[in-house]
Amino acid sequence: MIEVDDLIITVNSSKFGFCRKPPFFQKTSPAFFLEVPHFKINKGENVLLTGPSGSGKSFFVNTLLGLTQQHHLAGGARFYFQGKAMSYPQFRKIAEKEIGIIFQDSITSLHPYRTLEKQSTEPIPPDKFRSFNLCFDDLKDRFPRGLSGGQCQRLAALITLETSRSTIIFDEPVTDIDRISKGAVLEVIKKKFLESQDKTVLYITHRSQELDGVPYSKYMIDNGKICQK
């Protein structure tokens, strides 16, 4: 469904990542670069992306979301969606409609000045909230700052599931929430997303055990390169 070949992401800023020997076509080394020889995620598939902090996971995610500026891409990158080859600007337009994300910081996934009831642009039936372990009547008038981290993540997951986006990215979704809430959030993610073939999922984490019990393919960032394991 989504495929990327021969991609190199470069960032000329000393505050990002680490330095590596530059590609053959560059005379000087950027402060950071990430090489993606081949990455593919099929329709309905779960893919795990792991790697140490600062290795470039967020840079790659931003590229899939269409947020990376063209001048940061090098290496003759090729992008495909549903088997069709396209330029990055073309891929960016598709990503805006087809790819959703739930961030590590659950608050950033929600509108800070809208109550729970008004977070979605379209009404969500109260029974849908119950299926995500959220009590609609008790929480409908609260703003995100009045919810726990686990409640925010479950709400973000619910809103994302209700959208028409075919691919969902989970960017370390349980890193910043307490242990009790973490279990509840993982249960919802597994049941509603990872165990269903209705959505294509890219799950990013340092801890692969979060996906125990569900099938997935694995990619890892090692020394500035994404490779399949």
C-alpha cells in the first residue's frame, strides 16, 4: 500500500541526531541523515518500527505524513501508494487524506479548547465511547487538560478510528502515561486496530513487547539506516 525506496533524509542542524559518514554524492556530512533503502507496508498489515532515541524515527514519520520539506530529501527517492509511483509532492497530497497519527504526547492529538464532546468534527455515538472505556456522560464537558493521559490517548484513538484514513501511525502511544492507563490503552489499540484488518498500522516504540500477541512485520533503525528484521 505504501512503499518507499532509495530515500535519504538529511537535516543540516547540529541539534538533531548524530553524524555519520556522508553518502557518496555529498562532500560534507550533514548533522543528521537517515537512509531508507526500502520500506513497505501492505494493506491491513501491522508494521513495527523501532530504534534508539534520536535515531530518526520521528523524521521518517514526518516524511510519511508529508511534513518533510523537499530539500531535506535526497538519493533519488521513490514513493508508491497502492502500487502507483509518484513524486513526493503527489505523495504528500495523498498522505493528508489517507494517513492519520496518534502522537506520543496525547494532549497534542486533541484540540486544547474543545470539550470531549466536540473533539470530532462529526458526532460520535455515546456507545462508541464506552467501547473505548470512556464514560461519555462523565467526560463530555471536560477539556483535554481535565483528562488523564490514558483517557486522552483512548479518545484520540476513537476519533482516528472514526475517520476515513486507511493508515494509522502510533508514535510511542503509551510512553508518557501511567502503568495502569497504559494497559487500558494497549488493550484498545490491539482490539480496535492491530487485530483488525480494516486499518493499516505503523507502530513505533522502543518496546516490541507492546505488540505481543498480534502479528507484525518489523523494521529497525540501526546506525542511521532503516532495515527489515
